[in-house]
Amino acid sequence: MEEIEKAVKNFKSHLERLGYSKSTVLMLPSCVKEFLKVQQIKNIPAITSEQIQTHYEYLQTRPNKRKPGTLSENHINHHIYGLKLFFKWLEANGKIQMNPISGLEFEAPKTKPREILSLKEVGELYETCENHWQRAVLGIYYGCGLRRSEGINLNIKDVHFRSSLLYVREGKGAKRRVVPMSENVKNDLLNYALKERRSKPGETAFLTGQMGRRVNPKMLVKTLKELIDKAQLEKADIERSRNISLHSLRHSIATHLLENGLSIENVRDFLGHSFLESTQIYAKVSKNQLDKL
């Protein structure tokens, strides 16, 4: 039993060294521990594909500990992702001879199609902005194409106004990248930072809430919803407006960059997609092309 606990602890340290976010470093080993406990594993090298498949079927009916009902497809996917990384790490370190999960296939979680805003619609969102905070939110999620968590985790030191560069230090899959800011986006973020950003002593977050602490995700969603309502985008298509999210802004900038002639490889670099090389070459994204939007 001590060997199993040691393996999970070392796996957690491995994730930390790779630079995964704090939440991921806590979550994935927890998923592994649940598998080992539920399947009553006593010898890691003896784990079989059948035990993993049995655990996958168990997760389909396992009650959600935080709310009524069972686990969501995305939550189950996190468990499987944790196991894949765990066995890959064990195999790389010679702890197991065969990877028991390598030959298994799992159903991918269903995702709703993301709504793409037109340039005209994005312009309408900007026109309805009444303060620097609102323009900063659009700048982070549309102008820079950040994921929701990336914007929340962004620190004041990560935004370099002199060089017009924004550093994403905790991207998806622990990837880091550098994002160029257009002149308009840079000015919007600078105005917010100088005129409206509230912060408690020692607070490092770039986007902060009314109490001066790192912004709550709900506040970001509320801000976007207010802009959509004011721009009256919902009158055109109520169902579509309900699906417009912060991630829609990210997809929209990607679409607009492609339409403006940026290659798909460079757009992938700009967004930091997981299937890219680890080293992101930000110089390939033309700041002039961003300024045209």
C-alpha cells in the first residue's frame, strides 16, 4: 500500500515539474487515487485493461459529490485523462512493461457548437461598452483569444505594455505562450489597469472584482451577457445569443484572423492549441494583421 501511495505522490510531483496548473495537479492524482481505491488495486504492474474498463463503466453511474445526479461527460473525461497520464508516466519510468490503457477507446464528451460572431457583431459589443472594464474583458477574450481560465489566471506582471506582449503562463496542458497585443487592445488594457483596476494589498491578478481580488468567473459571464443585451444581439436570434460565451470570442478572433489571411498554423500558435509544438513562436503572428481588425 505504501508503494501505491508513493507512486501517486511521485506522479503529482511529476505534474508539478511539467508546469501544470495547481488545480490540475490536485485533480488528476485524485482521479488516479479513486481508481486505485475503487478497483482495490494492490499491485500497480498487475493492473489490467479490464479493470480500467470496469472503472470507466463505474464512473457512468457514480454519484456527483457536489450536486445531484451523476458525473458529467466532461468530468468522466478528466478521470480518463488522469489515468492516461499516470500510465504513460509509469511506462516512461520503467514501472510497468505494458500500458494497460493504450489499447482502450473511450467515448469523447459531446460538445455544443461554439457560436462565431461576425466582425460587425463584435463591433457592436465594443460600441456598447460604458467603461474600461468591459473593454478590457473584450480585449482579453476576443483581442488576445484567451481561454476563460487563462484570463482569470493572468497577472499584472504578465501584461507588457511597452513591448505590446501578453504572457500566458498557465495555458491548457501546461503550455505557455506569448500573445501580441494590437494597439487598440493594448490601450484598452492600459486604461483599465490605470483607471479602474481595484486591488487589495499584494493582489497580483490583472482582472479583479469589486473587492479587489482575482475576478470570479461569474462576473466575467455577467459582463458579457450585459454587453450582448445592450447590443441587442439576442433580438436577432434568442437561442443563438444564449450560446454566446467567452469561448465564442476566442473562436471568433480565430475565424477573423483566418479571414484576414493569417495561416492556420499561425492562428494555432496564437491560440496555443494543445496539438502545437511546446515552444510557441509568437513572432509568426503579425501585429499589423491584428491592428487591421
